[in-house]
Amino acid sequence: MARLKARALQRQPLPRRDPNVYVMTSNGFEKAIDVERRRR
């Protein structure tokens, strides 16, 4: 069910600053906020 939710979120262009937006990374689906924190 989490995958379907992530797909639905990917279809909608949502602001990346939203903590509930998931992004597809090499590790799988992760929250955009966690990805941004790792980059810094």
C-alpha cells in the first residue's frame, strides 16, 4: 500500500519541502526531507 501511495505522490507535482513527499532513491523510497538532510 505504501508503494501505491508513493506512486500517487510522484504523479502530483508537490513542493519538495513537504515532509510527507517521497522520492525514489538508490535505497528505495525515502522522504524528501531525509534526502535533503543527507546532502548537506
